[in-house]
Amino acid sequence: MAFARDGTGIDATARALWSQVHPVFMTPPLAASLFGAILAGSVDPLLAAIHVIAMFAAVYTAHVKDGYVDFHLRGEDDDHPLTASGCQIALVLSTAVFLLCSVLLAVLVDVLAFVLVVPTWVIAYHHAPQLDMNPVTATTGYPLGISLSVLGGFYVQAATITAVPLGFAIVFLTLLSGIKVIDDAQDYAYDRSIEKRTVAVSVGPDRAYGVAYGLMTVALLVVVAFAIARLFPLTSLLAVLAFAAVAGVARRADPELATMLLIRGSYVFLAVLVAAVRFDPVGQLV
Ligand SMILES: CC(C)=CCC/C(C)=C/CC/C(C)=C/COP(=O)(O)OP(=O)(O)O
């Protein structure tokens, strides 16, 4: 049975399977899992690795299913490297890896770890064709996966959930939903032509920008409030400043450049937060 649409053999199969690894989408959930582990304080590398692999398998599942639905079922995409049966086998494999990791976490941590990890696959598997049809779920699905990745990454280390990872999960959900609205605004004309109801299609591009920057502002204000309350380290304020500077430039750019800037800004935001949680240099000064 052929996996790849453009050839047979190990090389073509490996290339087709690898085509569904999208670093831009995959790095954040993996980083979020490790961020959760760092928040927990002491990191067990084995548990961290199992959780990271589970998150990778979840996002891989989302991409394979999305490609399968968009190309093989809806005929929306012009091309796809995997055959329909290649997609189905890839889905079985990624789901099996995900399940194996989840069961390992249930055994090595507890059943709540399993309960916290499984929804990421549920969101991933149902992204297409169900969740991507509604503006709210199309916008929040991926950010919710990232938030669950933070919580899961924390839980497998600490075997509990505290206010700090919960706070960060809410911040990421809100901030990344804002970025996703801008990202979707790039495809406004095309999405409208295929009746895909993103936020930009539902409320129009202008109001979508308002919604997007409103969400990002709320997320940053939550970080400021939590930092002042000393729930988050004070150095988190630097992450807010860095992201706000990028968002200020993105606000005046077209959706494509804005998305590129905001995604990179979110990496900087996360990197400064990691430094804040590990070292909190500002907190040590005051
Ligand atoms: C652990 C974790 C983060 C889980 C969540 C996984 C999840 C929902 C990923 C979505 C990835 C994806 C297919 C993006 C493209 O969506 P699109 O529909 O905007 O793009 P398209 O126009 O290419 O279909």
C-alpha cells in the first residue's frame, strides 16, 4: 500500500510522513510542555520526555487529519503528499504513540495525568472537520492545546495543579487566540470563498483586528496583575514589555507580516517567562 502520492519506497514514504511535521506549529506545544515542567521546579527528564512525545504525537495527528480532510475529503487544498490510506495509517500510528505515552504517564504518575493529557488528542483529532467549522473552536483549539500542554507538563512533574501553571495556561490561551485571529485574517478572502467561518470571516477583518488585539491586551494585563500580586515572578513584566513592543509594530503591519512578527514575539515572550521563572532577576533586585 502506497503512503506517498508521488512515489513508492522508503524514501518517498519517509518524505511524505515527514511533510506533516510543521516546526512552526509543533515547537510551541513542545516548548509549552517543558515550560510546565520548569514551573514545577525539579524536572524528571523521563517524564518530561514522555509528555513532550505525547504532545508531538497530538499535533502530528492534527496535521495529518487536517491535510486528509482538506485535500482528500473537501478538495480545498491543491496538493497533499500522503495518499488517503497513508493518512489513515499515519493517524493510527500517531494515535498509538500518543496512547502509549498517556498510559505510561498514568502508570508512572497517576490517572489524573492521563485525564489531563488525553484532551489534547481529542482537540487535535477533531480540529478538522468539526472544530475548524466554528469561529470560536477554530480560534481556540490550538491555543487550548498549548495551555493543556503547560498544565500537563507541570502535572507530570508535580502531581498537582497550582495557581501559577493555571494562570499561565489562561494567559497562553488568551494571547495565542489573539494571534490565531490575525493568522486567520491572512486567508480572509479564500476562507470566505469556501465558507470557512473564521473570526475574520464572521465579523469582518476590521472587527477581527479589534478582537485579536483586545485578547492580547487582556493576556498581557493578566500577567501584569499576577506579577504585581507576586503570583508570577516580577521579571514576567519584561516579557509583557517585549511582547507589547512587537504587537505595537504588528498593529501597523498587514496580516501576513503581523502574524510573522506576533509568532516570533510569542517565542520571545515564552523565553523571557522561562528566564523569569528560573532566575527572576528583577524580583531579586526589589
Ligand atoms: C497539543 C496541542 C497543541 C493540540 C492542539 C492541536 C491542534 C488543534 C492543532 C492544529 C494544527 C493545525 C492543523 C493548524 C492549521 O489549522 P487551520 O485549519 O487554521 O489551517 P488550514 O487552513 O491549513 O487548514
